[in-house]
Amino acid sequence: MKLIDVTNSHSALVTEQLGNTDAVFIKVYSLGQTTIIYSGAATHKDVILTNKMRNIKNNEVSFAISDILETTPDNVDILKAPNLVEISVNL
């Protein structure tokens, strides 16, 4: 899987999130048709995977946990909804 950094294309989202949350950084990536929003704060890191066309695949969740958050599934909380997955890890 190949991540493409598309943060510059989502400047309004980044500005809003930085202004209204405790996040100190926001990155937006494209993983094919799936958009990944990666944010970090002093106490936690979050990854949101969204795809307007289909549900998020398990291998995309595994990729986000291992390659973006650089942790294991045992250390994260996962919330699943149609076309959306949120993964959180406390620091």
C-alpha cells in the first residue's frame, strides 16, 4: 500500500481541526480511494479512515495501525461505522 500526502489539498480541514481540537498536527493521506486523517496531541494520536464508496477493509486498518501509528492492535481503540473507522492510541 502506498500513502500519498494530500495535506495541502485539505487546508480548510487542517485549519479547522487545529483551531478546534487539542491536536498539534494534522496530516491527510490518500490510500487509493480511502482518505486517512492522522492527528496527534500531547496525550493521544488518532487515525480516521474514510471511503465514500465502500466500507474500510481490514488490511487498511492493519496498515494504519502498523505503519502510521507504529503500534500493535492490542494498544489501540477501534471504532467502526459504515464507510468510516477511527483508531485511537493513548500516549
